Amino acid sequence: MNKAYANEISLTTNEALVLQQVYEDGGDDAATLAAQMGMPRRTAMNVLADLRHKGLMAIDQAYGDAWVRPTTRGKRLVQRIWPEAQAIVY
């Protein structure tokens, strides 16, 4: 199998949108993220869990809520998919 093919990551539309939002914000608590995205918190948490499973999102528990941030792999993917995103962050 081609190594480049093995490293490809398949994202749903919701996963791509959530990853981009968290990348642009630098991190979010799950409740705020769900509100920003206009989706139920349960849906947002399922998307975040899928992104974590793919190694693109880190989820930490703090004060009864989940704090999310993109992993290095997640940041690289956003930068590859949306090169213009690099100009937006920081």
C-alpha cells in the first residue's frame, strides 16, 4: 500500500467544519463549540469523539466540561486543506 494513501484521512462535512472551527479558535469548551456551530451538544461531542479517534483532536475534561483543541496532526490537516487558514490564526 502506498504510504501517502495510508496517511489519508477521510472526514465528514461536520468533522471538517468542527476541526476548522476549533483550529481557528485555538481551542474551545464543547458547549461553546456546539453553540457556535449551531448543533446539539450531543452531536458535537460525537463529532469530537470521531476526530479524537482519528488523532485530530485532543479532549480534556475540566470543571465538568470538555475542553477541545486540535492536535498537531489536526493542525497540519487544516493547513493542508485550507492553506488560507494559516493567515487567520494568531
